[in-house]
Amino acid sequence: MITSKNENCIHSAIHPVSIAEADCMHRIKPVLLFNHMQELAAAGIEKYDIRYGWESLLKQGYAWFLMRYRVEFDSFPYDVSEIKVVTESRGCRRMYAYRDFEVFDNSTGQRILTAASCWFVVDINNKSIINIQKEFPEFLAYQDRENDLEFQKIRPIDSFDSEKVFHVRYDDLDINNHVNNTVYITWALEALDYDFRKSYNLKAMDIVFKHEITYGEDVLSQVKYDKENCVTEHLIKNASTGEELCLIRAEFVKI
């Protein structure tokens, strides 16, 4: 999937996997993978061009925000001691910038997942979305490829089978004083029952981040099961206002 010949667009890193980062089935916890992907995205944009890095944009009153993911899992290997994460800056199209990822078991070379992501730049002062192509005309232009993952449309669920309430903790916040994107994924998966989590591996995920929530508030994580098709649909919303914060659709495969 990652095929660019422009070395500035490609960035990679190797990370050890500790015991605390594996679940009771010896599988890597999904949040670990998303955390390293997010971290590498920040390093990757710096390598591509420091002018578009997080600190450089912040000085202009701008910030990067992740809008959505499409993730497809090739496998969910057990007892992985080290992973290699690779990312590619794919460029921008009008308002949005795109970034691809691949994650591998570094000891075997077996690919764990491939992912596509969509980002936008926000004016911190007035919360408006910046037209990247117009504001930064030298930014690489996005070009389609035959093997690109397709972002799937997700609709909010109108009923749910179970829900959990979570309180936004201080440790849920990132350096921008917002709840980190990976926390929403944790809230969604935590609403699944124990036996389901143990019996199924993730096959694919579509994730849309819609709104932020602040420290001290409560969130509702609701899930609807389609066990016949091994699919779960998730809605994360503000418990006080009902505002939709994150939508997730996950596909699983039975172990």
C-alpha cells in the first residue's frame, strides 16, 4: 500500500511491546497500535516539511485534527514483542490531507494492519477549517491509487444493546488539552462484553471523529451488535447534551 518513492513522505519507527500492552489473550491491545500511528503521524509531517509540523502550525494559530480512519487487519498475531509502524504523507485535496499506515510484527515481517486516515487543519481561535490546498499551495497534491482503502459511510445507531458511562479523566487529555483520539476507541471497545472480546479478532474498523469533549464531563459509549455478520456499531456521545462525539463500525472474525 505504501509505495511512494519520495523519501520525505515515508517515515517509520520500531516499538517494543510490553506485557502491559497485550491483553489476556496475548494480543496487542488495539489502542497501542492507534497510539503509535498517531505518534508517527506527528513525526511524519515534520519529516515531510517542517513548515507543516505541529509546532510550526501552532505558531500560526493552527492545529492538525484527525477526522477519520479506515483500518483493515491482515492478522492479529499473538505474543508480538516488537512492531514496526510505517506511514506515508499522501498530500492534500482542498480541505483535507491524507495519510496511510502499515503496521508489522517486526520479528516476522508479518503485516498486522493497513490504514488510511484523513486530517484537517483548524484555526484554533475561531474553530474554522482551513483550506489546506489554498493556504499552503506548495503542499503535496493527493493522487488516487488503485489499492487505496475506501472510507466507509457510518450512520449513528438509533438503538443499542448495551452502554457504559465513562468520566473524562485528566489522563485522557493530550497536549492540546483535548481528549486524545485513541480514548474514544478505547471507550467504544470497552462497551463490548468480555466473552465477545475474547472470542473475536478485529478485521476492520471505520472511525469518524465528530466533536470534542472536555475534562470532567461524562460520555456514553453505546454499542449495537450484529453477531450474525460479526459487526458492531458504536456511538460515543456527550452524556449531558447528547452531542455525537465519535462513530465507529467494527468488523470481527471469530477465533
